[in-house]
Amino acid sequence: MEINAQWLSKFERGLNLRHLEKSAIPARVLGYGEISTVLEAKTEDGKTYALKRMPMFNSPQEAEAYQKLYRESVSVFTEKVGLQLVPGELIMVSQDDSNRIVGYIIQEKLPANSIGNQVIHRFPDDQVLDLCDAVLQKIKLVFGFNEKNKGKLEIGFDAQISNWAFAGIDEYQQKGKDAPEIFYFDTSSPLLRKNGQEQLDPELFLRSAPSFLVWIIRLLFLKDVLTRYYDLRLVLIDLVANFYKEQRADLIPELTGRVNNFLEKDFSDLKIKPITEKEVKSYYREDALIWRIYLAFRKVDRFLHRLVGKKYHYILPDKIQR
């Protein structure tokens, strides 16, 4: 990456969180996560980058520990699992008005039509499902590694279709062309277990939560967030359920069947119970409800911050289509 910390510091300190287009270096939103926002901005040389902004570090020590874990997880993915990642770099910058450290994962902006949640709307159903089969084989790399190293070294994984990029996708659309290369790019939550112990500080997930909800999220949801991405069956249910959010529910019956065939063929020794359309739908409804309520409370928290003159460090969507 050609972005340096000096430019990034200028970008962060000039960021207008309410009106991104009015920032010292204009930006726009590419996507939202639970603890991060992906922004797009141009550097002085005219190159466009995707900048995943994570403003949840309270000290240099926290930031350094996260950066070390991030680099280790990337190394596990690429060198031990064999997954192709979109190249990226994590850079930390400080804010002028507090001790808070903001992390940015920098990646060159990918063509929008190469991202999974765009691809599934552009191609015929049979090609979309074939691409999903190819994604399942990438998932096999991750969970094959986890099974082989169970109890020693395991990596958490969010396999939603929006986390994948397909290089050469337009050529693939033409019959007879080679299948596209598949790259994974959601590396911002470096979930890594060593000897059964999670290496990521779980409290970082709570930094974006409203203060009046932290205790209940810690009590009821934090363990689930930290464990679901190590569970192959839950990862696959989440992958299929995401097609509701992406407005392709019509593909879910066939995709469910392909996922079950995948489990039977590639992980038969684990004897994993087949997933059903009913539990996929139930999972999606519960997940969507939780995040809808959570976003509403975060907006209340933002309002309260502004009411008392405190800076709110996160960028929230007006509404997420589900």
C-alpha cells in the first residue's frame, strides 16, 4: 500500500463524521459493519482506496496488540490455510482531541461489480450457485485447517457473500471461460484461538455499543459473537441467511441443498446435522431484529453524546435494508 500514516492522520483529523463529503479530504461510505465503516477516498496521486475505519482503541498498547494479532491472522490465512486475501495494510493514527487511537485497514478499492453481493444480482442463477460452490471450497480450506489443528490453533471466519471478491468475473460470465479467482477481504476482526483461548480482546466489540447496553451485551451476546465464527454449521447458516439481506431469497432452497451436499461430501466424518430452510429463516429474522434494535439504540447514544457536547466517534447508517 502506498498510503502513509501522515496522509491518513490528515484524513482522520479532517473527517466530518456527519457530512463526509465536507471533510478536509472528501470521503463516502462503501459499507457498514458492527464496529467499523468502510470509506472511500482518493489520495493526492489520484488513487482510490477503501479505508475500513475502526475508532475503538483507548491506548497505544491496545492498538499495538490488535495490530500484532491482525498481522498474525493474515499470516495464518495466507501461509497456513492457503486462502487468497485482497492485499491490505493496518495503520494506526491518533486523534487530536483524545487519547483514542483509530485503526484503518487500507485496501485498493475493488471494482464494485466484482464484490459477491453485487455478483449475485448480475448473473444467471446457475452461475451464481456455481460461484457459491466455489466459495464453499474456500470455506473448506479454513475449517479443514481448524479441524486439523483443533485445540491448538484455530481461526474464526465470516463467510458472508459480501466478504468475497471475484477477479475476472466478467470473463467468467462468458461460457467456456475459466472460473474467476476468489479473494477474501474481511480481515478486520482477527479471531484467533491458541490452545483454546481467544486472542482478541472481547471488550473491543463493546466499544461501539451504547454505555447503557454494555452490560447486557456482555452478558447475553458477547460469547456468541466470539464463538459462532468457529462453528462450521453456524457459518454456513449465516452464509445462506445472508441471501435474505441481499434480496436473493429465491436462491435459498437450492443453496441450502448445495450446502448440505458440501457437508456430506467434504465433512462427512464430522457428522454435522443438515441445515434446513426453516432454521435459516429463523436465524435471519432473529439476527436482523437484534441488529435493527442495536442500531436504533446506537442512534440514541449518538444523540445523547451530541446533547452533552461530546464527540461521537462512529459513523452510522440511516437505515440498513434487510
